[in-house]
Amino acid sequence: MISTEKLFVNSRLQYYFHKWFGFGPFLEKLPASTYKSILEIGSGVGFTTRMIRVKYPVANIVATDFDEDSIRIAQKNNRLHSTTFMQADATKLPFSDNEFDAAFSVLTLHHIDQFEKAISELVRVVKSGGDIYIMDLSARLNFRKELTPGVFMKTDLLQIGEKYGLKMKDKGGMYLFSVQGSKL
Ligand SMILES: C[S@@+](CC[C@H](N)C(=O)[O-])C[C@H]1O[C@@H](n2cnc3c(N)ncnc32)[C@H](O)[C@@H]1O
């Protein structure tokens, strides 16, 4: 991620973007659930993690990011909440198979060149019957490949999810879109 983007995504602007337009309204529409364990990849400075915590107050939440600085800030931003933050590469997750009931990836996969590998890792660590929620930006936005290496369309993501054994659901949006994959 280039430094100007990092500055934006780690700022209050990103927090309010998510609260009003991005992840907040998406999360609000999800039904209350009995998820006991939740993984987030690409948690950044923990804005999206905090929203997940508020939605699922009793779940064990593990939030991961490649960037150690972001993890440190996320820990501070979430010090009042019992969430575990750890450095991890989404393409090589340090978890056992079938460890989580649900997983989230918010605005992260388009930063990952091997985003398909990251999807396969999410499928591996989520239990059968569990859910994977992905919100991301579409390749329709014509990103420059060097800035956002993992560019894809929503239709690509729906197909890739099916390929890895997920039952995919389009959850709406075009430029900023979301999908749900349920592991069979
Ligand atoms: C745009 S930020 C999204 C942060 C947060 N989810 C949000 O929406 O505010 C993308 C995050 O993905 C992380 N990231 C990029 N490549 C990664 C990888 N291979 N594994 C884990 N995290 C990665 C970056 O460090 C960055 O914090």
C-alpha cells in the first residue's frame, strides 16, 4: 500500500467512511448469529474490527494484518475490547483447518497479488457451515496494477469462491461490493 493511501485508511476519515457508507451499513444488515470464533484478515488499524466486536460481543475475535505498525495501532484503538490482534500474511494463515465459525476481509484482497491463495486460506480455516464475508473494490475502478495488485470483478470473486467449495451470495454493490461465501 502506498504511503498516501496508508495515511487515509488509518485516519478518522476511513473510520467515518466505514461507519456511514462502507462496512457499517453492510454489517448492520447481517443477522445476529451465534458465531463463537471470528477471524478478520487485513484488519488495518482496527476500525472494521471494532465494528465486528460491537456486532458480535461474545465471540472470540482474532484480527490479523501483514503490517506490524497497523497491528500495534489496532491494539491501542481496541484496548477496551477483548480482541486478539496478530501479524499474519493472509496467504499463509497461521491457523489450523476449520478453526473459525466466520471470517471477514474488508478492502483487503485488492492489495494482495495472490488474492486467490488468500481466499483458499480463508476457506481452509473456516469450519463447514461457516461464513466468509468479503467487501472489496471492483476492478471497474481501473486501479493501476502496481498500486493494487489483486484487482478483480465481483463476478470473478463469485466464481473463485464456488471453485473453492463455497456457496456464494451476492450481497450487493458494484464499485464497492460485498459477497458472502458459506462453506458447505
Ligand atoms: C485498505 S486496508 C483495510 C483495513 C481495514 N480492513 C479497513 O477497511 O479499514 C488493507 C489492509 O490490508 C493489509 N494487507 C495487505 N496485504 C496483506 C496480506 N498479504 N496479508 C494480510 N494483510 C494484508 C494492509 O496492511 C492493510 O492494513
